[in-house]
Amino acid sequence: MCDLLWDLDATFHRDLTGGLAIRVWKRKQDTGRFGLYPRIPPGQLVARLRKFVQDLDLRVSIQCTKERSPG
């Protein structure tokens, strides 16, 4: 759950409103080590993922350390 970013960039890109970004911390092409954020535009896949997360009441754990120590 730490790596699912709902509505990322939605304020700057209207076509991403209601979409999802998935944070990928380590990739060969990420030379700056900022992480990559592939986006999934709003649609049926995002709606199903959102419903799945809500149905199972999944949340980001308070013990998640990925923001402080992504490696």
C-alpha cells in the first residue's frame, strides 16, 4: 500500500484525475535514485483496484519506512 499513490499529479494533469501511480524504488534507468512512477490512467482497472482496497480495508501501515528509507 505504501507504493500506491492515488491521484498523483492530478492537479497538474486533468487526464490523471482518478488515476493511480505505482512507485518503483529501484530501477537500472533511475540514475538519480528518485524512483519511477508509472501511471495508470483512470478507468476500469483503477476502479477495480480501488474497490479491492476498500473491500479489504487495506491501509498504509504506520510502520511503513519506505518514505524515510526506500532501499
